[in-house]
Amino acid sequence: MGKILVTGGAGCIGSDLALRIASTGAPVRVLDNLSSGRRSHLAPLRALPNVEIVEGDLLDAGLVSEAMQGVEFVHHLAANPDVKFQPGDPTDKDLQQNLIATYHVLEAMRQQGVGKIAFSSTSAVYGVSPVQPIPEDLAPMRPISLYGASKLACENLLSAFHHLFGIDCWIFRFANIVGPKVRKRGRTVLGDFLLRLTQDPTRLLILGNGQQHKSYLRNEECVDAMLYLIDRQRSGFLVANLGADDWISVNRIAELLVAALDLKDVRFEYTGGEGGWLGDVPRFRLDVSRVNALGWKAKLSSEEAIRKTIAELIADPGLFDPERD
Amino acid sequence: MGKILVTGGAGCIGSDLALRIASTGAPVRVLDNLSSGRRSHLAPLRALPNVEIVEGDLLDAGLVSEAMQGVEFVHHLAANPDVKFQPGDPTDKDLQQNLIATYHVLEAMRQQGVGKIAFSSTSAVYGVSPVQPIPEDLAPMRPISLYGASKLACENLLSAFHHLFGIDCWIFRFANIVGPKVRKRGRTVLGDFLLRLTQDPTRLLILGNGQQHKSYLRNEECVDAMLYLIDRQRSGFLVANLGADDWISVNRIAELLVAALDLKDVRFEYTGGEGGWLGDVPRFRLDVSRVNALGWKAKLSSEEAIRKTIAELIADPGLFDPERD
């Protein structure tokens, strides 16, 4: 039985996925450079005899080639997770960490005859869509962020490798994923809001105008969906939106959080503008009829996913402990 | 008045385009690494006082940055022109020469505030389409070649740079371009057939089954269309198919060539299979209603474009002169 390689296995989704696969007894190899993944996510994996952990960077083609040895299935989740572009950021971060890294994975697969890859893509590939909810076959697709463009470029490359070299591909376009492993450093709306309210519980600065509407999905539901769909359709080229079938506004998320923290009279302030940052897609809701037809449906709505995550985050006393990994 | 930068200006299309622009008196800078462009294409450009020629590679970001100085419009045609992937070829050639090169161009534009780029894309971005003729908004787009995937990835990157940094983009998805500058080395169907028939006029090996059907466009019509459309729509993000509105089969091209050469009893032999090579799209016809609506239409049909090119090639006594650049 070949190994299951999970790139980005120290990340929020990758570590849960690796644990789930390892719990079936399958041999798992986790590859992560720990640039955004956390050592603490790896701890439960290290305890398992059938999990091997490799620290390394996908931009090192030789290392990727080594990590591919004996592999039969690749879950490729490693990526620059930060969709935000801020002035001063390098403009080739996503190109390198998403696209070139993915090329190294695909090329190692081709050279070693590894035939199956599941790729974590994103709803950011769609850009600003006049069609809502957004079907997988939206046209035209016009990503507005370097992150979204690089992920769509990865999909294109997967398409070519599928046709040229017979590699089976599962491409999952995620809604915003939330869960208890959400990072505290402000990369997600909940992490951002919680940090701000911890620092000053009288006011909350909201990026954009707060009218942004987005779809959310719980981490464990995302992992469920991936494993279910790979099992349901065993080969070919599947592109699938993964998310709840509704959306929720940023203002509503702020209200839910403030209520859960039992804060009164919090003043909401806005940076203004439709999007929260350069390249933010202000509104998206995913058409999930394709995965519904395949038998998968999110159990929680976007609001339920947010509520559950808020409850877990608030219950975690160490969330903002600077000493914690 | 800023300069017009033409990357790939020693290529078949780029050199004609540069000449056309220079003939209006505009200052033109040509950038080419002469990997597939030819010195002979540059000769008429060198004779003009308003044309500057820079030999250099787009993979050299510093050189691209220098070449961008004082530029107000970029015609970006430089690319690996060979859509064929052959076993043994590096799989990252297109990723490097098309996508990374394009990134360097875009990043230099961003840094120096150059606001307009016309990009030469390709019908190969569509892959195998059940819809014929193929509209620009085909969905899904599934390139089947590394060339097509890399060009579509370039388009994605242009989309992000357009939205993030306000760069106006014209994306031209070319049909197969033919003209008197067609190379003799077998990269195009006419060059391939002519070379084979010169070597052995009794038989012709045809890649695939000969039933491939494709759209063609003459070089000078392609240049016309680009300049017309840039003038017609002065800003924004235009994606446009460029081609004749019909298609022609590979077998028909072979017949036309054999007849023009006045050869008798040529035996057609086939390598077999639907496509001519790994990643070949066997059938495509472009929907050109978008450019028609903007006021441009190819004057020649695909067959007329092929006929005219055959006549010119046959009339060129030095076509297969190994000494000729």
C-alpha cells in the first residue's frame, strides 16, 4: 500500500486531514515547511506510528522528489494561505509558493508515476462574479487577487498534467474555512476581530464597509467532503465547490462575536470600500449543487459554522498566549 | 511620447507588428532573446531611426526593468512558440518562458507605472471544447497542453494585475497564424509538410489522422486586428478571439500544398490518433462575434490564408537554405 502524502500537513486543514487519514491505519507522510503551519498541529501526528513528518519546502524540487517516493496519492494543501496583498508585499509570493510549488509536486508525480492528486483551490479563483451562487463553470473567470490568480493557474497546470500524463485530479474550491485552529494573527475575519476586541473591547475596526457577504465552511466538514468526494469519484478530473449553500455578512459576524463575548456598546468603525483589502472579493456564495448531486452537503450553514467557531475560540483560554506556537 | 515596447519583436508576428507601429513614427523598443526570433526579421527594423533593439531575455528581471524605462505601452508577444510537448522535453519550459517571463513584464510595468499591455494568447487555452465555434467565455476552460496552461495562467495574472494595479489589458487569443515568415523547421503544419516533401516528394507523413480541423489567420491580418482593437477600445480588460470564422482540415492543407507543388501520386501516411502530438487540440474554430461586433473581421478564410501562404512559401527559393537565418 502506497503512502498518502499531505503537503501543508501542519496547516489548519492539512493537519486534520492527515489525522483523519492516519486514523484509518493508512501510511501518511506529512510535508510542511512550517512557514504558516504550526508545530502544535503536528504534535498529535507525531504520536502515530504510521505518520512520517518531513520538514521541507516545496520550492526545493529535490526534496519534493524525495518526499514523493513510495507515494500513491497526494493531498496538496501547501500554499501561501494569505489572500491579502498589501503594498510592499512581493508580488511573486503566490506565484512561487502556490504555482511553482505545485509544479514541483506535479513534476515529481510524473517522474515517479504517482497518479492521483487532490488540490486545495479556492473560491478566490472566480473574482467578482455577477452570478450568485457561483457555479464551477462560471465564465469568464477573472481573479482579482494574486492569490486567486495563482490558484487558478495551478488548476490550469493540473488540467494539462491530467491530459498529458493521465494524472487523476480532484480540485476543491473552498469557501472560507473556519475552525478551532483558526490563527490568532489576523489572517481571518474571526482572528482579526478577536484580536482587536481583546486589545480594545470598546470598538471594532472592520475592513471594508462590513457589507461583504461570504460563504463559510467548518474545517472538519471540509475534510469530510474531500475524503467523501475522492471516494465517490475514483478517477478523472473533478472540480468541486465546497461550502455551505448560504453566506453571511461581515457585520453579522461582528454582531455574533460581540454578543458571544457579552460586550456592550462596541462601536463599529469601518475602513470603507466594498472590499476589505486590495484583491478582496466582496461577495461570493458558492453553488454547491455539483457536490450535492454527488451526495455531500454541509451540515452547518455559514452562520452556524461561524457560531460554533466563535464558541470554541472563546472557550480557549490560551488563544492569544504569545508563548503558544 | 512614451515608447512602445514589443517583446518577441524578432518573431514572425512581433517583427511585423513593430514595423507597422514604427511606420507611424512612434518610438519603438524591440526586446527579443533570439531564441526563436530571427535576426533577419530584425533587419528592416534596424534600418529605422525610431526603433531601438535590445537583445535580452525576459527571465532576466533586471533587464526587463531596464527595457521598461520610458515605455507607455507594451505589446507582449515573447513566448516559447512551440505548443508541442515531446517526451524528454522539460515540463517547465512554458511555465518559465511564458508565465514567469510575463510576470517580469507585469512587475516592471507596475513598478514603473506603465499602464497598458497587449498580450498574445492562444486558442490553446480552451483545450478540447464540445462547443464550436468557441466563444471567449467558454466554461470550463481545460487546457490540455503545458503551452495552453501557461498562457491561460498568464491571462489569470493579467486579470489580477488589472484589478490590483489598474493596468489596462488586451488579451488576444490567436488562431493558428500563418504567413511568409513561417519557419522551416517543422513547428507549423506548412513548414513541416514543405520540409518533408522537399526531402521525399513521393510521400507525406501527416501527424494524427489528418482529420484535425483548425482556424487560421494571416500574420498581417493578425497585426491589423491587434492595432485596430487597441485603438477601438482604449482601456479596460478586453479578451478577444482572433481568427477567420471557419476552419480547415489538415488533410485539406496537405492537398492544397501537393497541388501547388504540382506533385503527383503523393502517398499520405498517418501517425494516427485524433491529435497530431501530445497536447494537440484536434478541432477548434473560434467564435469571432466579439471582434466582429467591434468592427473587425478577417478578410481571408482559413483556406484562403493557407493558399496565400503556400504560394508565398513556394515562391521563396531560399526557404530551405540552411545558411539562411
